[in-house]
Amino acid sequence: MHSRLRWLRAFAILAALGLSGCAVFDEPNRPLLDLLDDNVAPSSTAGRWLAAPAALPVAAVAVTVDAVVVRPATQIDDAWGDTVELLWEPGDQTPFRRVVVAPVMALATPVVFASDWLVRSMFMVPDRRDD
């Protein structure tokens, strides 16, 4: 029993550390929750307390949708831009070298894209700015 409690504590600490950098805890990354807060939430403190039994489950769903749907969807273009910049922009390579390395880059493209998209979806990575 004690070892299970020890593992549970370790998992809770690791989860707290992992979630501390979660992108959804940053205000610009939760548009659905902000929309609800701006348009539906009562302005008075008493109204907020009275609405809490209904508002808390709705807010939990809004945060979940922001984290699972909205944030990942908004990071696809940035992840693709990172992938193209890392693998497919010529840099200082000769045309022959690019042809030789192209199959490896084609195989690496889905792995690099998926990894970058996952990291961008979960953590607060600054957006790419196309100049």
C-alpha cells in the first residue's frame, strides 16, 4: 500500500510540473473559455457564486476543448513552417546533395512535423512570424 501511495505522489508531482508549462494556462491560448467569461459570466460576485454549480462543468469542458481541439488546430501552420525551414529550405547545400538527401528528408518530414506540432500544442512556444 505504501509503495502505491509513493508512486501516486510521484505521478502527481510529475503531472504538476508537466502541466505548469501547459499552453492552456496562458490566457491567449484559451479563446473558448475567454469567450464564455466575457459574454456569459455574471459581473457580480454573488452572481458568480450562484452560477458556480453550472459554470464549473461548462468551464471544464471549455478548457478541454481549448486544449484538445483549438490549440492544436491553431498550431498546424507553425509546425509546418518549422518543418519546411528545418528540412526543405536549401541553405548552403548543392543541388546534388539535396537530391541525395531528399529521400531521408521525405521520411523525416512526418516525424519532425508531428513532434513539433505536439510540442507546440502542449507548451507555450512562440508563434512563427512570417516576415
